[in-house]
Amino acid sequence: MSVPTIPVTCYYNGQISRSETDVKYEGSETIIEPLEVPVECTFQELIDMIYLKTTIDKRRFKLVLICKYPLRSGKKFQPYPVRDDSGVRTMLDLVNTPTIEEIELYTKVVRVKAQVNQSVGGHADIFVRDNSNVAQFDYGCEPSSGPVPDTGPNGDDEDNADEERNDEYGEDVDDECDGDDGDVEVDRQASFFRAFNQVLENEQGIYVSAQAPSCDVSNHQDDETLDEPSPVAYHLPPTPHFQHVENLHNAVASSWTPWVEPTTANSSGEFVIGQVFNSKSDLQEAANIYSIKAHQEYVVVASSKKLLVLRCKKAEECQCQWKLRAMVIKDTSLFVINKYTGPHTCVNPCLNRDHHQLESQLVSTHIKALIQAQFSLSTAAIQASVMEKWGYQISYKKALDGKHKAIRQLYGDFSQSYTELPRLFLGIEQANPGCVVVWKTCETNLPNTEIFQCVFWSFKPSIEGFQHCRPVMSIDGTHLYGKYKGKLFIAMGCDGNNQLFPLAFAITKGENTDSWGWFLACIRNEVTQNAGICVISDRHPGIMAAMVDPYLGWATPFAYHRICMRHLASNFMTRFKDKILKNLVCRAALAST
């Protein structure tokens, strides 16, 4: 008896191109190979079949299989990677899709890389070629037979190369060493690699050179003309992100020390001439923290993309000479202090309740960890935290602005997040074939712009699994906390083990008759058409109205509506405030007769 097969068109010797709505296989030398794939074909059998048909050398190249998969609308296609037996079955199931004329399978050929053995100490073996610039290392044993050749996986010397690497680093090394056993040799190799790794780390700590002829390292006053210093040799540390602002050394990198261990400047906490900062914002933040701790304030004399000049706020009143001048290093974003006069000589420090340099941006940096732990942190709690940290009572508006900035840094902008919703659900559909997504939007006069109303989604495993659950469904809504509020609707099933079974979700503007009716209509159209389902919910007017609407498909006898006892008991307690009566109500609800 012949095995049933499914025709599949295999494309190779080209490239996969993808757009927002389609996937194509292009190339001037593209070859098309028709395949007859058995219905019960496994992934390995499919790979072997493609190697046989295309004559691709499996020792030198591996295949990545991509199937052209339609979305639910049938008009859009996305790439679906075929990685295992389940992926092969999903691909072959496309033969039952009406919108698919043929199953298209795209192949991507990837060259197999040479395997690199791991040596002691977690370091990979070093492949040494014949090179006069490479020094010979003494590993504490006799030299190997020669340089290890770097051949491909199909080279003639592959086995020999493995043997040579094993002889040099592997298990047989103790046979070639005089007077040392294998454990001693392993220790020597580990010591060598540790020393070699230390050299690499030290290379990253090269000192910054700021030997610029136009960089005045004195503290003499001069005019504020912009003189660009010549380029300097430097190694850039990453821009720091820190939660504890007292650790100023994380934000300020000294130009005279390696950036792997940045320092503030000196033990007194003052700035120094030649000190380099990653950016102008880092310099301003360091100046703000310095002023707050010193209980002094400064004013900005000049500020541009290439220059920043600060002086004491009481310079004219108290003849304070505190002044800082920094400029950008040419062709970089670094700022270097080329003039500094400090510390402050003011005798009357800032005694105000608030500090001018305690800006909302600095507040957001301080409370970011608190917001991440508790999104609904109150403004009063932020004010108290800043008071405990720096001793200043900031205004309500500054605390609120700092909270909003911290939320944007952690979770992004609220308006922008709605713009990203279509991309998010497109990715969900692509990663979860069979996922149902239904949108409800309002048109606008702007091109390619619509106003968001609602979105419904349900995953294919939930849709298929509900057919084997009890005919019971619970629906409820919960609040969304953010700038635009909203509601999250959830529908849950109950499996045979009395466990909750996620079924469907929706994001809407609020709870009303329209939103609940739309949510239940989506469930009836996209998830289940079974009759006799028991729907459990609270007594929200929107749900009550939707359940009796004959056009939505949830009226009796297609479904039966029951009230959630938990909500009923909670409302009963709120009205009568009697635990004994509440318990009697719950016992009455659980009684079988």
C-alpha cells in the first residue's frame, strides 16, 4: 500500500526577502525542486530528502527551513521556521487551507563552522598559524609536532588537527611532559590562560591622554572663547546607569586613571582640571550632586553643544570664586574640564527648603528603583524619600514630574506604547500560528492613522483546549493603571482537574454594554460556538444586558448565566457588614438542595 504524500515546492540557491505583508524567495540563480513529502514525515526525513534532491553537501552546509505561512486573514504571509516534527506537521496542514495554492518551503544554506575544543580555564584552544609575528609560548612541555592547521569541517586534515589539539592540550599531554603528571600540566595551562586573560583586561585600562596645547591646566581667569583641544587617545567606558546617586564615581570618570576604576576626582570630592565625562549631561548631573551635597547653588554662564560654563550663584554678593569651565573634545561627545576654581568660599550656604539644582531628572534617577518595585508610589512618598536622602523638601510638581520621567525611562511613553500595539500583536500572530486578533478602531482624517478602541485576542491552544474542558466559562474585568486607564477583560475556562484555563483576553476603554457585548461576540465568533455553556460573572449591567441580547448568541438556551458567589458575598458584606450573615449566604450558595 502506497504512503500518501503532499506536494511541497522547495526553493534553494537564493535569498529570502520579507515585507510587511508577504514573504518571497528571490535570486537570479534560484532553483525550484518539487517534493512529495509523506504525510507522516519527520523533520530529519525532510532534511535528508532535501539534501538528496538538491545535492547540497551536508558535511559542509546545514539547512534552515522557512515555510511561507498565511495569517488568519489569508492576505498576509509571514515566515514560519520549521525546526522540528511539530513544525513539519504545521507546514503540511497548510494543504487544507483554501487560500494556499501550493506549500512553499524556502531553504537557507549556512556553512558549518569548525568545532573548537574547549580547554581548561574556560578558554578556547588557540589556533597558531605560521606567522613570524606570533611569539612561541612555553607551555611547560615538549613542543607539538607543528602548527595546528585551521581547516574546514571537510578538510583532509580534520582528524589530524583534532589529534594535534588533543596532543597539545588534551588528555595525552602528560605523556609528552618530562617529570610532570597530568594535574601539574593542567595547572600550568590554567595559569597561562589566566595570565593571558589578565593581559587582555589590562589592555582595556589604557590611560586617557589629554595633552592638548590649547588646554590650559591653570586656574587663571580668561575670556570664554571656545578653543577646541586637539583629539585625544582614549578608551570610552559605557554611559553609567546607577540607582544610588551617592556613588558619584559611577558617573564621573577621571582622565588620569583607567576607566575600569573611575574616581570622583580627589578625596575632597572637588572637580579637577582634565577630568573627562562621557557627555554633557553626565557633567551637569555631577555638578548638581556636588552642589546639593555642598548646600550651594550655581548659575549657568554659557551652555552650548561644545561649551559649558558654571559659576557660583553668590559670586557678586559674596565674591565667591567658584567657577567651572568644560568643553567638548573634538570629534567626540566627551567633555573635559579645562578650567576650575574651587571650592566655594561662600560663608552663607543655601538654606532654602528646596534646591535649585535638585531637578526632576535627578529625582527620577533616585526613585527609579522605587517605581520599579511599586508602580503606584505616591507623590508624598517621593517627597519623603528625597527629604531623607538630601534634606530638601521638593515641591509636589517636581516630585510628580520626577515620577513621570522615571516611568517613561522604565516602561516607555504612554502615547508611544499605543503606537506600538499593532507591531506587538503582529509579532504575537507570527510567533503563535493560529492566534486570533480582532481590532476595533475609529478612522481619522490623517493617513495611516486610526484611534484605538478595543483589541481582542485568543491563542490557538486555548481555543482547541476549551473543547475538552467543562462547559463553564468565567468572565471578569480589571483596571489598567496608567495615563489612559482602560480595562482588561478576561475569559477563563475550567478543566477536568478544576484548574483555571485561560481562554480569551481584551483591552477596552471601560466596562459598559457595548464593550461587554463586543467581547462576548468575539468569543462566540472566534473561540467557541458550543451551546449550553454556563457563564459566571458579577452583576455588572453591561454583562447582564449582553447575556440576554439574542443577536450575540448567549441567551438561553444557547448559554446559561449565573452570578459569581464571591462578588455577591463581597457586595453583601459591604451593604450589611455582618460576617455571620455573610457566612450563611456562602453556605446557602454551596448547598446542593
